[in-house]
Amino acid sequence: MTLPSSFVASRRAALAATAWSFTIVPRHVLGGPGQTPPSERVNFAGIGAGGQGGGDIRAMAGLGANVVALCDVDQAHAAGTFQQFPKARVYADFRELLEKEEKQIDAVTVGTPDHIHAAASMDAIRRGKHVYCEKPLTHTIFEARQLARAAREQGVATQMGNQGHATEGARRTNEWIAAGIIGDIREVHVWSDRAGKLWKQGIGRPAQTPAVPATLNWDLWLGPAPRRPYHPSYAPSKWRGWWDFGTGAMGDMGCHIVDHPVWALQLGSPIAVEAVTTLDGSEVGGKANFETYPIAAVIYYEFAARGKLPPVKMTWYEGGLMPPSPAELPRGGAPARQWRPVCR
């Protein structure tokens, strides 16, 4: 079949005209398999950009979120994250960030020391921003309840950074227990050695008052905490053992380690709790030290029966204390996990 010359000419003219009516764009603009179009990307700001906060920011970016702004009171501590996202606007005060970027962002990550979690998260939630806040969610129980109420009122999505909850090992343990493979569990031992190994407890305030590093805004780092002179015993990484800033070993690792047996055994709230601790530690000016958490502690929890599940006693150890080794373990052998069920 031969097409008329008039048809061929008109078709060429149409194609030529059409060539000017569209533009070839990169695949990521329109989306598709493995690509998220800009209209569907979450624009977020990272509050706390060093340490774990920086890791959270990189994780969000890796999932396709767009890093609009970054905030950290310690420019040197967060320098690596700032360099990785050069297009992000940088702030030292999260309040200024939220005020200036309110219309540009959908969500925030909060990866600051514990005593800033509630303040930064609440400011973002009240502005209608979704929040991913690192563990522990807050510095106090009261703050946690207030955040939960605000999140419900604003209708925003929130999540606490308890990454261990999503691991395959945690889910496999649940399956084993649910299937009855290891029988009824009546006793659980959980522990952490971070207090004493990564930071000191049972100590008083340092007497020295060194100069504040030029890259650190110490007033912003203190935030709502009582004022005190700067010392490297607090920042950037040893604040967890101080009552004013951290939540000790339990707040640092309890939400990871204790989470597994609580989840697998459906424990709910305990019916009784008893804590046994070391003495307050060093005395300062003749007064007992209440600046830091005790050097070590053992905490006993009792949980009632849950349906067909028997009562459970759970014991927490910290500061280098450990549970007794089972007779089945070789002498000197250490348990591989940081929690151990006992079936009886």
C-alpha cells in the first residue's frame, strides 16, 4: 500500500509541530519504579544533626525525603551532616528554624539530647508538622503525655526512634514464644553496661569551668535545663548520666532491650516495682550527690498473668551488674543477648 504524498507531508508537519510541544525530562521528575516525584516527597528539617540525629537525617534522605533545613547548636559536631546536605539551610536554634521554614517543611526529625526532645517536638507538632523523635521520647513522663495529647489534637503522624523493634530477630523471638517452642516464661533478665562504660554516673559537678568551644552555643544546648557552666563532661556525648539532661541507662537502652520481652510476652504495666541502687556516689560540699544517676542499679518488676500467660518477674541490671550465669553456660561465659528468658 502506498500512502498519498499529501498525507505524508501533513504527517511530517504534525510531527514537527508536536516536537515543540513537549520536553523530555529526567525520570525522577515524573516518578515511576524506584523513583518518587517531587510532588510526593516529604520536605523535612533535622533538629539535632550530629551523632544519632545525623544518622536519622541520612536515613530519611535515603528513603526519598527532601532535606530542607538542618539545626544543631554544635556546628563542629554536626559538620559532617551539614557537608552532606549543602543545599539545606542551617540553623542553631530550632525555634528560629520552625518559624522561618514553617511553610516549606512537612515534618521534622528530633535527634537532640533528651532534655530538648519535648520542647522541639511540641513546637513542631503545634505547627502541624509530623515528627520522628529519637528515643527516649521525652525527659519526663509528664512531657510524654503532653506530646501524645498534642499529637492527637493536631492529627499529625508521629514515631519514636526505637529501631530495634523492627528487626527480624525481634519478630522471630515473638514467633518462637507464640508457638510455645520455649514453653511458658516466668522470669526475664535484661541488662546494659553503657553506664560507666560510655559515660560516668555517681559523680558530682566538675569544679573546672573551661571556655565554651567557639563552635558551640552553650545557652541553646542547655535549653530548658537549669543554667550551669559548660564542661566536656556534659557535651557533646556524656550528658546521658546527668539528671538535668539525660535519662540514664534505662532511658538510653531500656526502650530497646526491655521492649523485646514486653512485646513478646504482652506484659503491659507492672503491678509492682522495686529498685536497689548503689549509694549516691561522691559528695559535693558535704551534700549527697543528686547530679547524676547512681553508679549501678538492679530493678525488679512484677507482671500479673495475662490470660493463659503466667505471671512474670523481670530484673533489670545496669552499671556493670549482671544476672547470674545459668548452670548450662561454661564458667566465664557471657550470654550473647541482652535479655534472657527463664522457663519454669
